Amino acid sequence: MIALSNQRTVPLHMALVIGLLAVEVTPCRVQAQSMTAAPAWTSANAHRILLAVDSRGKRRSYSPASVDLDFSSLLVSGQAFDEHTVEVVAYDDTGRPRVFDRARQGDDRWLVPHRLDRLYGSTNATLNFVVADDTCTRFAVYFDTAASRRGRPRWYHGLVGDGDRFCEGFHQRAISASHFDQFVDLDGDGDLDLCKGGVEPFVYCLENVGQNRLVDRGRLASAGRVFTLPSSEAARSWLTVAFYDIDRDGDQDFFPSFNDGPDRGRIVFYRNTTQRPAGLLTFARVGPLRTDSGELLAGGAQTGGWFPSVAFVADWDGDSRGRLDAIVGSNHGCWLYRGTGVDAANTPRFAGAVAVQAGGANICLVNPRFYPADSDGDGDLDLLAGTQPGPIWWFENVGTRTKPALAAGRVIGLDGKYLIGDAHSGLSIADFNGDGLLDFVAGRFWERTDLNEPAAPRDFGSLYRNAGAGGAPRFVRDTKGAPFRDCPPYSKLLLAEISLS
């Protein structure tokens, strides 16, 4: 049973029943049960939800349980739920709180370890908590609003034991994007959020809340539920994230590519079908991207290597036809698919693949991801690339906007010596310090130490500041780290998006 109480307006003996819930959990079940005496209020928070847990007739010892809740829907319109106020307390049959940790002081002795898994694009969340034993069946979940200022973001909530995701918290860290991730303005507020892919069939979203501070908002949702992408039987997708407003309706469509599962080797189109202005973030599968002949992008002769990737660019060779082209990294090469328009369902179509050359030869890199941008400010599009071994490559356009000609590539970042060549590097390109020159942030999938500096800390990546002049870029690794942070003090670098057209 779930019952909602408000300490200020609803007497405890008249708790408002808002619904019955029967949810399968591992290994306990949170379900409808008769509640006896109302449990004592043990929190300074103004709201609570009452839960009954069925142990399913088995002996229990610190078993994990979970339940899906929408805290925001339980508050008055306009009030903001603060996840840092959540407290979980267990009760005995007489309504008295049960001590969970005698080492703590005061009311904190009652607090049960919990974890709240948020969903990006939905107010739904999954609350995971610990059931001490099979006699522990009654729980209260206390919570409050951001305006209450009762949140304790630095409070350690303990381990639930269901495969908790470990993270290092409460100090300044640089965050960057690897091959599988993308910095993109997903919420349309003018700054770059971070969407992370990888092994799992999910996208993890970190919102840029200002001053380049990133806050974890949970897994990407579609229609209020976790957006679970196709995967293998082992729940592996190895997906690479790519968002782009392909239909120009003002929201970001989704183009994940896969190295495992039923879509292995494919770049798949999911249209953003969110109903404006306040509808739940929703995606609908359209299908794999194909050429006019029906061949898959990254298919045919372009099949091979790991982790295909796509970058969309308005009119790569500047013939002013207004088309949208795709630059694909697959089979250790770079392939241009020129756009030919859209079909009746407004799905983009492309001509067959053309190998992109640099220095008179086809580009050949190990599992690359490409990023077109006017990195030297001369009015044409150059090409940057991340690679699986790690080095960041720059291919300067020594031609023109309408007749691109790329020079032979040279390494401009992550050129250190590493024990394992598994960086899976990725980029974000922008004028990060507001001096009119394009810098870039390079990130790795795995944390490593440069063996040239064995005493240096491990890192995921860095900001490479453009210290050159217009037309002659010179990228210098900034010792202050990347400008995206997940904890204060915030970076003072400014974020400016760029146009690739």
C-alpha cells in the first residue's frame, strides 16, 4: 500500500490513500497490505509515503527492494521536489521506528540505506532501499521540496546491495565525452548537456545547470519509462550516442549506433515525438539509416571495425543545395554519404558512400569518430577525429568551402604513452574561453595515466585551448582541466556553441 501524508495539512490517522501498487522487486515485493496503527513521524520533512513490503514467505537478511514513485506528482503544482531530502525509515507493528544503524546519532539511527534512480525526461523515479529482515514490512518514505532547504546532498545514503553504481563524490572533477558520448543541448536551454553511451542499453544524462556544472539526471526516458535500447542476451549494446534535429522541428532526434545486439553495425533513427509544450520526452523508432539503394549506412563495403559512428553536417562540400550530409566512421575509414532529401515519412535518404581522403589517400584510423568544424576559422570545414588508441587527429581543409581538400592528418591531443590503447576518445568543439578561437575538449572512455608522467594523476581527458591565431590554430593542453565539472567550485570558462554549417 502507498499512502501519502502531509505533516502540515493531513492528520496522520487520516492519511490520504493515493493508490495501490503491486510491483515485483528483487527479491522482495512492495505491494498492497493492510496497515495498522499509523507510524510515528520521525522526520523534519513535511511529506511522506507509506509502503508495505511482502517478504513472499522467505527468510530475509538485508534484502534489496524497489518501487517506482513520482514524487513531483504528489506535491502542489509549482513546488519542486528535492531528491536530497528523501529519507527511508522502517517501523515495527506498533508504529515505532526500527533502529538500523546504532552507530549513528539521534533520528539518523532509523535511516535505511536507499538510492533514487532518476529518469531524464520524466518525473518518475525508482526508489531502492534495504529490507533488514522478513519481519520488517512497514516503511515510510519522507521527502520535501527544494524550498524547504532540508536537503542534504553530501549525506551518504549507504549501499543497497543490488549492484549499486559506485562513483566518487563531493569534490571538483572534470568530465568529458568519449567516443560513445555526446555534448548536446538536449533540454534546449542554450548550453551543452552530456549524454553518455557505452556497454549498457541505456543513455545516461548529465544536465548542464550553468557555469558548465554537470548534474547527473539519470537514464534517458521515453514516454515516462526507461528508454531501453536493443541489446544482446547479455544486455550489451555498446551504443554510440548521436543527437541531431534532423526534421528541424526544434527538438533533438536520436541516432544511436551499435556494436552488439540485433542492431549491431547499424545507425538507427529514433524520431523525437515529444508533444509540446509540456509533454513527456518521447522517442519513436523509425529504423536504420539507409542509402537510396537500400544499403545501410556503415553497411556493405563499409562494414567492419567496431563502434560505427555518425556526424551530420549541413552541405559538407558547400554547393549550397541545403542538403544534410552524413560523415560516418566505420571499418577504420571515413565515409561521406551525401544527402538526397527525405522520403514520404520525412526520413533522410543518402547517396552511396564515398571515401574521404586526406593528403591524397583514404583516411585510415582505428575505430574513429569524426567531428567536422571550421577549427582554424578560415571559413571552410576541417575534420577532427577521436580514435580507439586515443590520439586526436586534425585534418586541415587546405581547399575551399566548395572544394574541400584535406591535408594529411596530424595528432593534436591525447598523444601520451598509455599501457592499453583503449581510450575510445571523443571530442567537444567550441570557443570555451570566449576569445573567438575554437578550442576542444578531448575525453577517454577509460581512465589512464600517461606513462611519460607516471606520478601524475589518472585522467579521462582535458581541455585543449587554442593558443594560436586566426588561420593558424595551436592547441595547448590546459593544466586546469576540462571546463565541464560535476561539483563546485564551478569552472569560470564560458560555453559557446558553434554552427557546423
